[in-house]
Amino acid sequence: MSSDQNGFIKRSKKIDKDSIMRFVLMGIASVTVLIIIFIILFVFGNSIGAIKDIGIVEFLTGNTWKPSSDEYGALPLITGTVLVTAGAILFALPIGLASAIFISEVAPEKARNILKPISEVFAGIPSVVYGFFGLIVLVPFLRELFPDQLLYGSSWLAGSILLGIMALPTIISVSEDALRSVPSSFREASVAMGATNWETTRKIVVPAAISGISAAAILGVGRAIGETMAVMMVTGNSPLIPEPLWNIFDMVRTITATLALEIPEVVTGSTHYSALFLLALILMIMVLIINYFAKIIVKRTKRKFGESVSSSDSFISKHISTKRISSMERSAGLTLIFVLSMMIISLFTNLILSTVISVILIVFVLIINRLSKKIRSVDKQKIAHTTLFIVMTFVCVILFIIIGDIVIKGLPALSFDFITGYPSNEGRSGGIYPAIVGTVKLIIGTLIIALPLGITSGVYLSEYAGNTRLTKIIRSAIDTLNGTPSVVFGLFGMAALVIFLGLGHSLIAGCVTLAVMVLPVITRTTEEAISAVPKDLREASLAMGASKWETTTKIVIPAAFSGILTGIILSLGRAAGETAPIMFTATVVFQSSIPSSIFDPVMALPYHLYYLAAEVPGSTTNQYGTALVLLIIVLSMFMLASIIRYHSNKNIKW
Amino acid sequence: MKDNVIEINNLNLWYGEKQALTDVSFPIRKNKISALIGPSGCGKSTLLRSINRMNDLIAKCKIEGQIMYHEQNIYDPNVDVNSLRKKIGMIFQKPNPFPMSIRDNITYGPKIHGITDEKELEKIVERSLVQAALWDEVGDRLNQSALALSGGQQQRLCIARALSVSPEIILMDEPTSALDPLATSKIEDLACELEKEYTVVIVTHNMQQASRISDYTGFMYIGKMIEFGDTESIFNRPTENLTERYITGRFG
Amino acid sequence: MKKFEDEMNTLIEDTVEMGKLASIMIENSVKALSEGNTELAEDTSKKYTRIAQLDSLIENDALRILMLYQPMALDMRVVATILKIITYLERIGKYSKNIAKAAIFLSTTPSVYSMDGIPTMGEVATKMVKDVVLAFENRDISKLHDYSERDSFLDRMRKEILRENMVQIHENPSSVDACIYYISVSRYIERVGDHSCKIAEKVTYMVTGKHVEID
């Protein structure tokens, strides 16, 4: 059977372990894929009724959304989503880009090491906390600022500002990565020609990173579209198209808010029910389109920088010469400024005055343009850097205001009784112990379900799956679900688990819903962490006679461990802070004792915060206390992930 | 011939549609250093990786012909490729130690192949590091991370790691291209030491390296073995015009 | 590195052997001539085979080293020097053989007159060869500074011997055979001196990297 001296004849009885493991992994990964496909089909299936009853065209173009009178015109909702998102990006993109430029190109090393984590902390704040802050601080502030335009404060403007703040970390982080990945040889070549740092940044680095920055913008859009809780709390939720269209002071309602508001009351199987699913479907399609564009752009970036250094020379010579803006571009730009200023100013005053002011603005812009040519490059750089610094400070100030407000007003509420007691007087007094316990249970339950599935699928996708069409489809499905708004998961969870399977509002329904929500994230981050392990480690192991399974378990996974762990902790942090998925599947507003069975509902911190803020006047102290506790839990998880990542980056230098 | 530990017969290899090796035949002699030289893309690395079947990892790779090792074609379906790779070790261009301690790097291979006794593993660690001329430098800090070593030391660690499973043949794929001249010199001396006990095949883009250390040299060009012979003849009076032009620097 | 160093050491050792052989040959051939020792002459003559052999061997090895190792700096100068000096050493060996052959012939003819000049020349030439071989072996050129003078001495001696022998031939025509041999031998010894100078030039280049001329 085997020769002693050579020993490399296969024994026919020895079964190939690699093939078995491949099969097992494929099986487990398939479960993940099946879940994902199931969800997509479920949403689609349930929306067919609406398509048949209402008609797609009528649905998309109808002006009135009034389910009680059987009117399902979704145009105001779609418009609301688009307007709020557009406003948010308009706010977040320039500020985010400026901050990213500051962090990447201007800030000294030490400052960078502080600023980057700060912007990541932003990302960790749960949306319900943002919504809370928006409701309690932002809306009254706007009401003070524009007393004539804003009666109540809740508005498109409030929504866009809040959403913009929430999209900032995504935009800053992705843009900064894009800027950093511009090869330093580009910068060096430019500076060697005598350009200042600012000129290099403006003319070389930013254009070179434009693909990544576009991806950042698009990802920010994706984040904004899917936001539920925050917009629900500050936009006023009136399903009407603003009059005129650019009236930022009008109240609007987004698709996500519609879902969150109407799901609890809807009758299963009714047209209304189906219409909600159709809304969810439209939302998912929007996300799909956005992801698609982002992916194309990312691919283009990779291709561009794969080219040799010689191409950088042609790139630089093209860009560094003083580009004359063509006269056509100039007039287009001026027209745009004029129109925008007309739109905004006319909200405040009459038509004639707006025109006058807009014209003055145009003249002002032209004068600045003329003057700027006279300023020396060195001074221009000083002005530019100062501006960037101011923007960055502004961003930091916002963060500190938000966190500071919650900490300052929340600390007084914290006491031993608060942490360990039960709520009383509808939550105005007493403690939040059951909510804390409920959140912890949800986290653990999610972990138990999502972890094995997600990691196995990630390992399978990166190590064992080929590059077939099927794999590409699977990855698209995972990415789609990755970007899907959490409220859609809530909808799915309610319909499939609570109602269809009859689990009722229960811990198990909430855990499954949350697990399904984080499953794509864990799968993806595991896959990426494993792919990041350099190929030559695998080769070294295989070249010594290790099998693929041994290589995967003994070399690859340990090397990717910190990446995988970070992904898990981040997902759990997100799960802890999410409201929409658990709102319809697991939570109740009050419990007097800790439930013993997983089929019982639970209280949870995010939902408790929302409930107090939206429904219980006079509970401000406890609102802040709840917000603070939630913030502490979620932010410590994010910080833990950061520490692990930092620690491992120090040790492992590929 | 009894001196030939490997015989390559009419080896043809395709990556998908593209033929990367055409009709390659030559012997590898026991306890000698055989070098493969040639311009970039000539197929020398591909040829080397065929010897320990690392090309199996590439999906669209097709092979025709034979590589005879111990009178057995290694591409025969009966062959257990993991055992094959135990006998034929490989050193790569960029040093690739595992992100573990020095000791764990070297015990990885023996453990995979079933050795569990602690004492025996310690002996293997020492023996391998001695043979790789690294023991003097790291023998007192085996628990340190392998990544803390310099490039040259890391490469010698990779050699020690390959030696830990007692191979017969050591394949080296441009082992010094990522190293400075001093580290390169140490690895070259090491190779000359190793050929006493092992058989070495080295791919190098630096033909002076081949002339310095090898006993036999093969010149490859666009997937073909143009000429193979003892090193002195190849560098003194090559029979093929193409070889002469390459060696005198007229191209490549 | 080690492979290269081993081969270099072998090359140098062989060259030193060749050099010592050459100095023995010139010493013994002149001795055989002045003592009329035909045995020594035969023995010396045979040594030429070895020198010719070494010439080929060292040349081969030196070319091999150049080809395989592309030596630099001192290593390169050593190899280049060796390639040149083995030529001169072989010539010295050839002349020594010729002197030995002359010794055999002259032993059969009666001595014409006392030939002090030739043994003296032989001593000087032998010392020149020995010193230069030592200089090569030890890489020490301190003894090479007066080669010009020594060579001039040999030159003067040769002219003296020529004049004496021409007188001899006029006075005693029957001694013409022997005299011609004596003239030849003196020429050979003078050539040995010349070649030693050339070797000294090359060794100086090897040690200092600078080219010198020794007239």
C-alpha cells in the first residue's frame, strides 16, 4: 500500500479530510445563503399583493399616502427619503471631506492618532441616541433660530442636519482611507516641482482619490437612506411633499419612518400590509443600486493605482498645471449658486429682495475669485489650512456637545437604584434594570446564533469557494442585506417570526431578527479578515506538506483572529444599539420582573429610550439616564474593538 | 542514472490557454546544487513549483509529462501530495515566517506530520537551527516572535523550518532577491553547506549567483529549457547562441 | 564566499609552488654548469615538465575563477597578476632548462678558462627570482626596490662575458663552440633577470594597485 522509503503513495483507505471539511463548510455556509435568499423572497412575495391591487405606477406616482382611506401613493414618502438624504449629504459631504483632508494631509501625526478614533466614536453612537438628542436639543434650537419659519421645529432641515451628522463618520473614514491610499510618490513628485502642500492636496491628491471619495459619498447616502429612528423623531412625519419643493422648513416623512410607524397597527394580509412590504422592497432596491455604483467605483480605483509609477507622471503633469476653468463651466457654476441662493432666501423673504441678495452674492463670488489670483500660494495655503482646521474643530465640537449633553444631564440620574431598580410611574421614576438585562440577553442570544454561522460562512467564502458565478451572486446577496435598513429586518422579523411562526413578541424572535441582521456583517468581515492574510503564509504551510484544512485552522484563522474579533464586537455593538429590529419583535414597555423563558418579551435600552422620549412627557431625567447607560455600553464595545485592532496591528507587520 | 534524484521528462504546462512550459527535460543530481536562470517570465519559477506540485493550487493549471522521483511520477493520482511536500521543501522569495514564536515556526511541520514528543521536538528545533546557521543568533530566544528578526534571519528561519521535516530536496525560489548583499552571502554559503546532506535546486534571476554556487545550471527562455549542463561549461562555452547572448548580457 | 576563497587559496598556493620551482631550476642549472654536474643538469631539465603543467593548470583555474566569481579589488588584481606572472615563470623555467642542456654539453668539453662571471650572474638572478616569489607570497614589496640596479648589473656582466668570449674566440678559434655556449648562457641568465623585473612590476601592481616600470 505505501512504500516505506518514499512514503508518498496514498493509502487507498485514508479518506481525504480536505474534501470532507469542504463539504461541511459548504453546507453551513449554505444555511446563511438560504436565510438571505429567504428574506429577499419573503419581502418580495409579500409585496406582490400591493403590486396587484394598487399598481406599480399608481404606487410610485400617487400623491397621497393615507392608508385609512385606502390611498397608497408613495411619492411623498419617496420624496421625503430623497430630500432628507440629499440635504444630509449636502451638509455632510463638504464638512466630511474637509475633515478627512485635514486628518490625512494637514494634521500632524499625533493629532491624527486622536482624530481618527474620535470620528470612529461618532459611528458608534446608536441612532436612537441621535434621535433623542435631535428631539431634545436640535429641534428646540432650530425653533429659536427660525421662529417665523418653524412652528414646531421638526422639519426636513432638522432631519437633514441630524442625518448629516450621522453620515459624517462614514464619509470621513472612507474619504480619509481614499486619501491615504494615494501613493506618496504622487505627493513627492508634486512637491519636488515646487508646489505647496495645499496645491498638492487640491490638485493632485484629491483628484487622485476622487473615486474613493465618491464611494464615501455613496456609502453615506446608503447610511442615510436606511436611517429610521433619528428621522422619525425629528422630521415631523407628515406625508406631504414640501411646498415649494425646496422648503427646508416643511415637515416630511421618510419611507423608513412610515414602516416604523405603521407596522404595529397593520393587519396581516391586508393591502396595507402588502403596501408596507412594497415600500421595504423599494428601499432594498435603492440600496442595491447604491451598492452597485459604489462597487464599480471601488473597482476603478483599484485598477487605477495598480498601474506603474510612470502613469503617475502623466497624471501629475495633467493636473498640476494651472487649470483654466472653461467659461462654460464658470457660467454653469455661477448659475447654480444664483439658483440655490434664490431658493433658500425666498423662504425667508419676498421675491424681489431674494433676487437682489442673490445678485449681490454672485458679484461677491466673482470679486473673491479675482482677488484670489493675487494672493500668494503660501498665503492661500494658510487660509486653506485654517479653514480646514475650523471645520475639524466644528465637527469635534458637535461630537462633544452631543456626548457632553448626555453625560452631564445623564449623570445625575445614575444611581444604584437606577441601575438595579424597576421602572415606575410609566418610567418617569425608578430604574432600568430590566432594560439593561434585556439588552444583555439580546446581545448574547444574537451572538450564539450569528457567530457560528457567520464565521463558518466567511471562512468558506474566502478559502473554499471558487470564483464562480454562483459565488458572485452569493456575495451580492450578502452585500444587499448588509446595506438593508434595520427597519426592514424588523418588518421581516415581525411578519415571519412573531406572526407567522406564532412566537409572539419574544426574546427569541428578537435574537433571531438581530442575528439575521448582523449575519451578513460578520460573514463579510470574517471573509475580509481572512483574505487579508497574505498568500505566502498559506504557501509556506502547504509547501511543508500541511493539508488545506490544517493550513486554514492552524495558520490562517489565528492570523485573522483580531480582524474577525473586531468584526464580531462591532456587529454586537450595533445590535445592542438598534431599535427598529427589536421594536416589533421582542420588546415591551414595562416589566416588573425578569422573564425566565426565551419566549417571553423583554425590555431593552434603545426601545426604552425611544418610548420615554416619544410617549412619556416629564421623564427627561430618566431619558438622559437611559441614554447615558446605553451610550456607555455601546461605546465601550467600540473602544474594545479599537483596542484589539490597535494591539494586533502593533504585533503583526506583514 | 543512479545519481539522479529527480528526472524531468518532457514536461508541458498550461495556465488556461497559455503554454508556460514546453517540453522541458533535465535531471537533478543528488547532493548537488542545480540552478535555473533566465529572463523574467521564462518559466523558471513555474518549473520549480511543478516539482513540489505547488502549481496544483492554481485552478486552470494543466500538466503533461513526467517528473520522476524515486522511480515514481509525482503526478500520478495515487500520490499523496502532502507527503511529497514533506520530502521536497520550498523556500520562497519573500521570507514568510508564520506570525508565531521562532520555536513554533519550526515545530509546526513536525507536528503536522505526527510528532508530539516534546523532547524530540526540542531536538528537531535545535538541529534545524544549527543546520540553517541560525542557532548561534537565536538559540537563547526561541520564544521571541519570528517577525522581530531581520530579513536575512527570517529567511534562514524559513530554511530551518523547511529542514525540520527532514526533506531530501530543497527548492529555493529566488531566496535572496529580497535581501541585502551580506544576508545574501550568508544564504549562499548556507546553500553550499546544505548540499552535502541535501539536494538543492535554486531559481535565481542573478546569474552571477548561479555561477558562484551551483554545480549545474539550466538556462530557460520562454518556457523552454534551452541548455542544461555543468556550470563551468555553461558559463565558459555555452553551446547555444541564445545562452551565450544571455550570459554576456546581450539581452534579458 | 567560502567556495570562492578555497579556490583562490589553491590558485595562490599553486602559483607559489611554480615560483619556487622556477627559482630552484635557475639555481640548480647554473650550479650544474659551474660544477660540471650532469646528473643535476638532467634532473633540473626534467623539472620543466612540471612547470609547464602548472602553467596550464593555473591558467585554467584563474580563468575559471574570473568567469564564475567575478572577483573585485585585491582579489581581481591577484588573479590578473597570477595570469601574467605564470607566463614569465614558465619562461624562466625554459631558460633554466636550456642552461641545463648547455651544462651537459659543456661538461664534455674541457674548460676553456675560468668562468667566474656566470656563477655570479647565476647567484644574482636566482636571488631576484626567490625574492620576487617571496614578495608575491607575502604581499610584501619591500625587497623589490632595487631590481633596476640588479638588472643593470646582469646587463653589464653579460656584456663583459660577451667581450671576453669574443677575445677568446679570436685567440683560440677551437674554443668557439664552448664560447658560443657561454655567451648563450649569459644571455639566458640576463633574460631571467628581465623576467624577474617584469614579475616584480606585476606584484607591485597587485599589492599597491599602481603600475610601475622597472627598467
